[in-house]
Amino acid sequence: MKTVRIAAVQAAPVWLDRQATIETVVALAEQAAAEGAGLVAFPEALVPGYPDWVWRTRPWDHHATELYARLLDQAVVVGSAATDTLADAARRLGIWLSVGVDELDTGSTTVYNTLLHFSPDGSLAGRHRKLVATGGERLVWGMGDGSTLAAIETPFGRLGGLICWENYMPLARAALYAQGVDIHLAPTWDNSDVWVATMRHIAKEGRIYVVGVTSCLRCADLPADIPGRQDLYADPDEWLSKGNTVIVGPDGDVLAGPLIGEPGIIYADADATRARTSRHQFDPVGHYGRGDILKLTVNTAPQPAVSFCDQAHVGAKLRLPASDTE
């Protein structure tokens, strides 16, 4: 089992600008790779930015609607030029690249809070959609399902992740523990002091490495043409997110950070053997799990809103006869 140098990147997006933010991600990934990082992790919904307005507006008011329209236009479609650029960066740099995005599902026109994992061969190795949007986030994001609740095999151990307050869902954590996750990513918008304690608890509970990654931006960082800027973001010194990035080891020990109040990259080395060996003392889904008393069932089937039982039949019904098209 290889060790890996983890880079947790605390950065600001070019808010609601997909292309410019992706360029920022690539530049910072290059910087981290130059420092020897093999796994480079970015914050929640960094591309094109976290929808902070959900905490500042009323549902359906004109600012919220205009901002959502901008987000919808700039959201990331998996398999597009945007994800191709991220995949190419991972391949060129020879790194695992994990990036939080606002993902647009073109079939349903729903936006999801998604964590994408790109492997060093340039493939999309994993995609996790946040299971539950928190509070006002439900006005922007749909909810994921169990089909994306998975750990990924890598040369340095099994990689997984939960987004922001999903990390407070004990059964979601248990689902990843049961897949043998060694390095757990926790991209977030949470700036509270309790968040670092949460990261330490999860690391100690799962006997895993935990990487909490947070954005860092002020109102002054927002583009001038953002709808509602003067009404919602008038104070240039106000923080939208002041950062809270931290890397924790399998015993709950803080290895790097927390980084607060400034952009930057923190680093730590992770050895999956250390994580796995520490489970000799406590394995929450193994010898300490008591499966004879407590059990968890995880539904990993996709849950589409619409299912077509006979695609060929449906397609035939939708095609007009030639005489009707003349």
C-alpha cells in the first residue's frame, strides 16, 4: 500500500463563472502537484460556487430567481468540456483530483451538490451527490440517492467522501466505513468551531484520515454584475465563508490546519496501513459493530423520478407517421 500526500485547497471561486473557476482549480492543482501531492481536494460546490443567497433571501423573490438562473447557466454537466478540462488536468499532473461542483442533470434540469473524483488516467472514477440538501439549500439542489454512496479503490487505499452536513448522518458514515474507506473527504461550507471537532470525531470513529475542505471568500470577491449584489452583499469585508480547512489522522490527531481567514493549501501524508492497523482497537462495522444486534441496509439502486419500461415502444409512439410530417 502506497502513502499519499494530501493537499486540501482552501480557495475562492470566481463566483457563478464556471470557466474562470475551473481555470482557478487547474492552477491550484498544478501548485499542489508541484509540492508532491497525489490527492488534491477542493471545497463543496466550488464550481461555479456555493449558493450562499439561500441564507439571505426569501424563497422565490426576484434576487433568488435571478441568482438561480445564473447558477443554472453556469452549472457543470458531467461529460462536458468542463469536466473534460478537470479530467485532463488530473491526467497531465498524475494526481487524484476531487472537486465539488453544482452538477446539472440535463435530463431533469435539476442541480445537485456533487463531489467528482478524477483518477490519474483522466477518467471519472467516482461521483457522489449529496443525499440531503440542508435548509435553504433545498431551494437550489435536488437530493442524491444511494447509487453514488461508494468508496473508490486507489493505490493508496479506499477513497470516499460525504458533503458538508451529510457528515452528521451516522448511517451514511457507516455505509462508507463498511466499504473500507481509508481517506474520507468532507468538502463543506461550515465555518463553525464545532466543524473541526466533527472532523476529529469522524476520524477517531472510523479510524480513517479525514479531509475537511472549505471555501474562503468575502463579499469583495464577488463579481460586480451578480444579481442583487448591492442588496445582499454590500459590505465588502463581510465573509461568505472564512475557511475552516483541516486534515485529521486516524487517531483524531490534527495533522494540518485548521486554516482560517485566508486562502491556501495545507498538506499531510496519509498511510492507509496506519488507518487499517488502528482498527485493531476499534472497527465500527467489524468486531465492534455487533451486527447480531444492529444492522444497516443501504439501497444502492438509482432512484429516477421517471422510468420507461419499454424504451423501444415509447420511442415508436413518439415518432410521427411520414404523412403527418409533410
